Amino acid sequence: MLCVACCDDDSLWLEQFVPQLSRCLQSRGEPFRIRTFSDGASLLAAISDADEPLDLLFLDIMLGRDDGLALGAQLRRVRPALPVVLVSMSPEFALSGYAVHPAHYLLKPISDEALDEALDYCLSIPRAPEPLVIRWQQAEKVLPVSEILYVEVLDTLLKFHTRSGREYSTSGHLSQLERKLPAGQFLRCHKSYLVNLACAEGIRRYSLLLSNGRTIPVSKQNYSAVKQAYLRYGSRPR
């Protein structure tokens, strides 16, 4: 699902823009969700939550007492890859706005043609994979794929090891989980381990070294294939 946020302190403008944005998104045939924010603090709080999925942000440069450009710089530190479309009433802010590396710039009032052009560009940027939703402690837990270091299986129990050091366990099968994760990035290096190659720092005979210092076993029969997959992933264009 495509997750889009709009932040503007003008509630009347938001009431007009959200239906317009919905129409343009509906024409693309992909499920979507739109969240609105009226101030920078609430937006920053939501975006700072790593479990909150977000694919695109429309950000007004003038947010009452908030400085939209300063907020944009803060957002860049939290979500460096997030496409941001800056919105303004005046073109005079366009040049200064590029200090936060926006994906696009729109002037109010926004025409459908201009909005479609911005969406075409922003949605062509490769997006992060959908987060996993796992059953953990009798609740639904959203787990961003980028946070996963590796997964190990113990009988029918999957244990997720994350960059933060936290662990989450849920029932399941490694083969089924493997089909849900990005191919080429997650590698079954052993019958009991599924590793995020983005977190692998080296390979030696029959083991992978991860960024947290942990060593994950590599099965002898798959060592050559695992080594090739690791080297291929590490040398890909970024």
C-alpha cells in the first residue's frame, strides 16, 4: 500500500487538496492511504517512528510558527530517502527550498496536471519494501524490513534479530517468510538462517559476518552460491 502524508497549517486548503490527491492516486490503480498533519511537531513525531510506513510527503514551506525548510532538514536526518514535495504560495522560496533536496516543487493552486507530473516522478523512485506484520505478544507488530539483521528458526518459531538489538519471536516457517522478503537482499545461507545481505560485512569459509559483530553459519553445500550472492549484492549500483 502507498502511504502519503500532507502537512499544511491551512485546513481549508487541505480539505481541497486531499480529494484532488485521492483522484490522482486512484487513477494509478494502487491501494493508498493519506495522512494529514497541521503542524510540524505532529508530523515529525509520526515520521520519527520507524514502524510508520511512509512513501511520499507533501510539505508546505510556511507552517505558521514552524519553518517548513528547517522541518524538512530534520526530516532528512530521520528519513533520508523519503521523497518530499515542497508546496508554496510563492515561487520566491523555490531556490532556498532546494537546500532540503526536495523531489519536486509545487505552487498553489495546484493543477491536476502539475500534481500528476509530481506523482509520476516521485512514484518512479524505488520505494522501500513493505514492512512485515508479525504476531508478537498477542498483538500485531509492524517490522520494517530494513531493521531486520537476520532471522533464525527453532522448530516452528521464527526469531527476528534487529539492528536495535531487540528480538521478536513468532510462529512460522522460514521458507514462507523468505517468499515475502525482497529477493536478492535476503539470503537463506543455512537451513536455520535467513540473512539480510545489507547487514553483511564479510564472508569467510562457512560463515557470514554481520554489522553487529555476529557470525552466521553458512552451510558447506551452499557456500559457493552464498559467496557469489554476497559479492553480487555488495557490488551492485547504489
